[in-house]
Amino acid sequence: MEDEVNGSPSHVLLISAGASHTVALLSGNVVCSWGRGEDGQLGHGDTDDRLLPTKLSAFDAQDIVCVTCGADYTVARSDSSKNVYSWGWGDLGRLGHGDNSDLFIPHPIRALEGLKIKQIACGDCHCLAVTMESKVLSWGRNQNGELGLGTTEDSLVPQKILAFEGIRIKMVAAGAEHSVAITEDGDLYGWGWGRYGNLGLGDTNNRLIPEKVNIDGDKIGMVSCGWRHTISVSSTGGLYTHGWSKYGQLGHGDFEDHLVPRKVQALSDMFISQVSGGWRHSMALTSSGQLFGWGWNKFGQIGIGNNFDCCSPMLVNFPHAQNVVQISCGWRHTVAVTNRANVYSWGRGANGQLGHGDTIDRNVPIIIDALHADGCSGKRIESSKYPSSGKSFASLSERYAVVPNETALGSQGTISDKGEKFDASVPENDVSFDGSPTMM
């Protein structure tokens, strides 16, 4: 693949999956998105779905270093301009712009301008940001205290989590309505909604401010949240999970919830280098490049060639024995980058989130041709059609599209896959399995 700008070889640097959309950062300052666009989460200035990777014209000449997907919104960060941009579904203030408006193209979050941000985590309806000085800010939905501010009031703009004053935070992660963080010293904290033990604090209570989790003296170096579960990795590569496990997403060989972190014994002899949590499934990448998946598998999102749920980690096979170097879980789909710089996707494809040019589900990894590293030209990737070339982001406030607030759902549910509504607070009321076999 070649960069459109200078013709030099281009490859995927980062990839992130949302509820039903996917965003990739390519070398050469190219950001592409595809999948469901109903809430503007693709950033192309409209609400159309995209079945193939499409370049965001808004980021022409911008130095984007990171992209992160929330459920139906997206956040990107630029080092050179020290700006954080967000777009998509704006209900409950998750975009951080001080209102509930949807944005169809990227717009800078004014409250974060000039701050040196090292990491951002996006949950379903809330966001967390860590600065280079290890300060933590949060914004969006806060019904269950997931912002860590000591209240249950939503925040339309980023606010500092005062409970972390004097504590050096290394990394944060966000789930549906819970949040976690790890410190530079390897301590794990949880807060927000705890009904299924997803905070790891030994009970099912909510926490309005961060509280330290005990993991048998192990130091934690990495963490990720699923919808209602949490995945953490120790400094020695050990894998721990806790929280909701109705679909086996904890990987302990059963479907039992766990209120405290428990080591995944099936992978105890491997060094885990990366983890990602989906709506009800989990993925773990080993230091040797092997990928394992488990949990809900109705749409093939685990990638093992069938649609049976798995309560223990299963090895995912890739063509030509390629090793995986990066993984990201969406709600019902999964994307991965291999050591050959190829991008694969599998799972739900109803809105084109797999990037294959169709709406077909896949239960094994399939290469995304438009991002193929072996000779495919970047010129085949279409760009957003709205005018943006040569214009600075200073004019974005005059150009972004807004959807009236009354079109938003509010805090009671989430629309997914064109018309399916889920009560965010009652996971048992899940959409039916439509006859797909499940090992329970």
C-alpha cells in the first residue's frame, strides 16, 4: 500500500474498533474509518455507513498520533497541535464539548487544548484521559459514578479526578459504566458500576471514586475493559479477569461471575503482551504473536470458525502462520494487525465494520484488501467528500454538522445494528441468539 501524498510505503500504525465501526491510523498521517455512520462516528460529514476504509479529509496535514473508538463515537489526538478531537454521538456529553450535540466531523475539545495527553480511553458513554503529568480527567455519562468525581452527575466537559492527586497514573480503561486505572507502581483501581464484580473489589457495589484493587501482591502493567468485565495483565505477563461472565468472557472455563481478579489458568504458561475486551468477548495476544479469544461468539467475533460461545481461550489461526502484533475488539467484531502489516477482521459485518465491502459476518480472520500491505495502492482508499483541503481546524466550529438533541436516545438504552435496542443497565435482557448454538 502506498501513501496518497508522497508515494512512500504506508502501513497501519494503530487500529481501534467501536460498537459497529472501525478506525485506523496509517503512516503518512492518514486516518481511515468504516462501518456504521448513523451518528457521525466515521467523521466524514454525513451519517452514511461505509463498507470500505475511507480517508478522513478533516485530518489532511494533521499530525494524528492516536485514534480511539467509543461505542458510537471516536476520539483522536494530535501531538503537534496538542489537540484532542472527538466526533460522533454526543448524547450525555461524551464528546466533551459542553453539550449533547452529535458531530459529523472531528472537532477539538477546547477544555483539553494545550494539555500534553499520553492516553485516552473511551467507554460506551464516557471518556478518560491521562496527561503526561499523570493527571486523570473524565467526562460523559456518570449515572453510576464512572467518572470518579464523587457524584452521579454527567459532565459535559473534562474534569480532573481529584482522588488521583499525588498518584502517578500509567493507564486507564473504560467499559460500559465502569472505569479502571493502573499506577506507575502497578496498582489497579476500579470505580463506577459494580453489579457483576467488574470493579474487582469483592462485591457488587458501585463506587463514586476510585478504589484500590488487591491482586495477590502482583503488579499490573496493562488493563482493558469489556462491556461489563475487566481484563488485566501483570508485569510478568499473567492474565487476570473479573466481572460479568454470562457468555464465558472471563475465560475461566465456566460462566460464573467473579468479584475479584482471577488468573486465567489456561494461559498461565504464556506471556500476555496485549488484551482487548469486547461487548461480551475477550482477546489476548501473547509475546510470541499468538492470538486467543473467548466469550460470546454469535457472530464469529472470536474468529475460530464457528458460532459457539467459548468459556476458555481458543487459538485464532491466521493465513501463512502470521503473527499478530495488535488487536482491538468492537462490540461484535474484532480487528487485528499482523507482523506482515496486514489487517484482518472478523465477526459482525452488518454495517460494513469489517471493511470488506459488504455486510456479511465472518467467523474467521479475513484480510482487508484496501489495507493490504502486499502491493495495494492507497489511492484506492476514497476520501471524505466535504471540503477540507487547506483549511485549518480553527474553522471547524463553523463547519461541523449537528444533529438536534431530540434524536438522541438519552441514558436509557443504546441502538446497535440498525434498530436493536438494549437496556444498558440490564444485561440479562440481551438480544436473542436467533437459533445460533451456544455452549452454556
